[in-house]
Amino acid sequence: MERIKQAIEKAKKQASSGFIAKPQASSAVAQPLAELGALNYVQTKVISLRAELLERNRIVAYNKNSNMSWSFDLLRTQVLKIMEENGWRTLAITSPTPEAGKTVVAINLAMSIAHHTTKTALLVDFDLRRPKVGAYLGLPMEQSLNDLLSGEAELQDVLVNPSLPRFVVLPTRKSVSHSTEVLSSVAVGNLITDLRERYDSRIVIFDLPPLLSCDDAIAVLPKIDCVLLVVANGMNSKKEIEDCLHHLPAANLIGTVLNKIEIEPRTYSY
Ligand SMILES: Nc1ncnc2c1ncn2[C@@H]1O[C@H](COP(=O)(O)OP(=O)(O)O)[C@@H](O)[C@H]1O
Ligand SMILES: [Mg+2]
């Protein structure tokens, strides 16, 4: 009980201190997106992003000067601090139920890491029942995690760089049957280890299914260093949050993001 109270209190505090995610699709300036610099993606396919599609899907952190992305920058700072202190490099994003905003938070957080740190942010779509990362970003996905899982592609064929330095995505094109078994498999365990170990300066973010809808998240969480819980304001009950914490005793819960709350965008001021 104490743990639940603390988590709810923490979520409230984070909301009042701005540790929240409230991206609004704004009609703001469409900036040129292709500024590939520091890294040379020899094998990774580079895909251009469309500002209008991103904004429609509430992806605001692609533009590092956007006054909408500050909440993700705050989130990034807090998440990375805890991860660095503990030597964690893989982060799961989940929620009690669908539609809480996991995918929106996962993409924005990964972009914020890529923009503002020297780390590479690799975002993996592990919501094998309702994969959305590729669609939200407008990726073509000729090859994806589906092909990697079926043995028809190699890892280097399925990673894409959506024209933001240090941002790499492993998308999933279509839903996968027997997803719980797949996520519990040795092959997926090896993939996670491979993604984690290959580069020291890489943070790997896994967009997971909701905790309370199926066993997929529970199956894969033991293989991921830590977890962030996205809770939708007004959508998730106290009971659902309690049930999630009950499912997470062994996981390293980094914090809770209270999503979908009404706040004004920050404007530039002295
Ligand atoms: N902060 C927010 N405010 C309003 N709508 C949001 C917010 N975050 C996400 N959404 C919307 O909620 C819906 C579900 O978001 P999504 O990230 O796909 O959820 P999940 O991955 O948890 O199922 C989408 O239509 C998305 O645009
Ligand atoms: Mg999703």
C-alpha cells in the first residue's frame, strides 16, 4: 500500500513540477528535418520525416527548438539521471491500459535523448499486438522486426535512422501472433542483449503493450533494466495503477508519467 501511495503522490508532484507529457499537435513552423551530422550511418537506412505528420501524431520533440517539447526534455533529464546512476541502459515504456500515450511518450523521449545528449537513442517497437511507432513516424517499413523475427532479415537491415542524428528505430510493421511466447523467447532475449551491449553510449527504449491487457509486458520486463509507467489522466483508475504496481515488484520502476493533462505550452520569456 505504501508503495502505491508513494507512486500516486510522486505522479501528482511530477505533474505539478512539470514532469509530465502534454504534447499538442501545433500548427507551428515546419522546420527542415534533415540535419544528419555527427554520425555516419553506414548500414542504417536514413528516412526523411514529415513535420506535418509528426505534429498530427503529437510528436513534438523532433524540433529541438519547439516550445512544446520542454516536458519531454524534463522527463529525459530525470530518466537519464536515474539510469546513469544505476548503470541501466534499457528502458521499457508501459501503461495500465491501451491509449495512455506510451508510443507518443516513447518516440518523444527517444528524440529528446538523441537531440540533447551524446547518446544514441534506439527505439524498439515491442508492442507486437498494436505496433504504431513506424506509422506515427511515417516509416516505409519494407523490412521490420517482423522479418527479423522470422529470420528473413538481419538486424542491420531493419534498423532505420529517421533523419535525426543519433536516433535509430527498430519498427514493427504488423502484429505478431503468439506475441507472449515471442517476447519470452530466447531469441528476443538475445536481441535485447545484443542491442544493449553493442554500444556503450546507447539507450534502448522499448515501447511495450499495456500491463493489464495481456501477459506480453510481464513476459519481457525481466529482460529490460527499468520501466516507466505512463498513466493517462482521467482514464486510469487508482485500482488500475495499484494493479500495475502489483505486477511490477521485481522491475525497477523509474517513475510514472501523468499524461493527457491540460497545461499551457511554455512560451519564451526573460
Ligand atoms: N498528452 C496527450 N494529450 C492528448 N492526446 C494524447 C496525448 N498523448 C497521446 N495522445 C493521443 O492518445 C492516443 C493514444 O496514444 P498512443 O501513444 O498511441 O497510446 P498507447 O501507445 O499507450 O496505446 C493517440 O491518438 C495520441 O495522439
Ligand atoms: Mg502504442
